[in-house]
Amino acid sequence: MLTVSGINVFYGNIHAIHDVSFDVKKGEIVTLIGANGAGKSTILKTISGLLRSKTGNITFLDSDLGNVAPQNIVKQGLVQVPEGRRIFLRMSVQQNLEMGNYIHDKVKMEEKLEDVFTRFPRLKERRKQLGGTLSGGEQQMLAIGRALMTEPTLLMLDEPSMGLAPLLVEQIFDIIKELNELGVTILLVEQNARMALSVAHRGYVLETGKIVASAPAKDLLDDEAVRRAYLGG
């Protein structure tokens, strides 16, 4: 479904991503794990069209994304939930969700809102509340709900557990598994490597902008070097 081949990304003179290649197949959860600053978010931004690679190519459903504008990448069904949630703080919960529908007409919007509210009952309770007054966990649910309004084929999640209490982290990962079971393919970037590998089918390990290992998620969980570096023993 998604193929990233030989990308190199720079911030000015800083070479952030070094010749990275990987793929995501339909129906999978694939995770990118690595330390803070390894380049995980940069890769997602490059796939989303917010950054551009100097080399290589990115294809989604056999379509080259090289010069496609970010909003048109979303229209193709490739959608990112950004790090830090990035909801509209001064808009209500419902208005935030409606913003996720901007690429579609309004015919199915009420139906999609009800789907999101069924999945996230807490958002329904707070539908008129301003986004900025929600808790961190509720904001993460809202960010995911807003992305679901676009009807994604492939959903990219950037650090969905960041700053959340352990119980909420479990809830967010339960939601990720449920979405995948309903047919959404997922590319997950996550510092909580243990949780990420527990839900993923496959994983890639990123160090200083380079992929240094790739394997089925279960094998990475059992790998002594990965356990030592990212799983706390």
C-alpha cells in the first residue's frame, strides 16, 4: 500500500534522514520505533508532503507522492494524526470533527459524526465544549476522530501516547487495534516501543535517521539488543 524508497531529508545543512526505505502492506500495523530525535516524525511529515526528500520516492496505492500537495495526499486517503494532537483549541469538539470532513461533501457528515461519537462516547458528551478545555487523553481521541472523518485508507499516528497516563495509553492502543480490525491500515510512530510492538505486525528500528533493524514485531520484542535499548531490559 505504501512504499518509501531511498529518501534523504535535510533541515538546512543537517542530514536528518539517511537513505530510508520501508513498506506498509494493506491491513497491517507497522511501527517505527527509536529514541527521541531519531527522525521518526520527520519521516511521517515527508510522507504527508510537509517535507520533501532530496532523493528516492514515496508511492501510495501505486501513486507517486513526490510532488503532490499535502491536502491532495489526504484526499487520496493517506492521513496523519500529528504529534502533540494539534487540535483547534478555540473550536468546539464538533467543529474540530467537522474540519476533518473538509475534503468531502456534507451528505455523509452526520453519519460519520455518529460513528466517531459511538467510538468515543466521551467526545459526544463534550461535543459543544472547546477543544482547549479537554484533557490530554480526550484531545488525543479528538485528533484521531478528526482524522477518521476523512475516511482514511492508511492512518499515520505520531506519538499517540505522549503525555498520557498509563490507563489512557492502554485505551488509545485498544482503539488502534480496533481500527485496524475494522480495515484501517496503520503506520505508527511511538516512543513507547513496548506498547507499539505489542499491537504491530512488523517494526522498523530507527537510529539517527537510519533504519538499523526490521522484523516481525514479536521478534523485535524478543531481540536482546532491542530490549536493552528501547524496552528497559
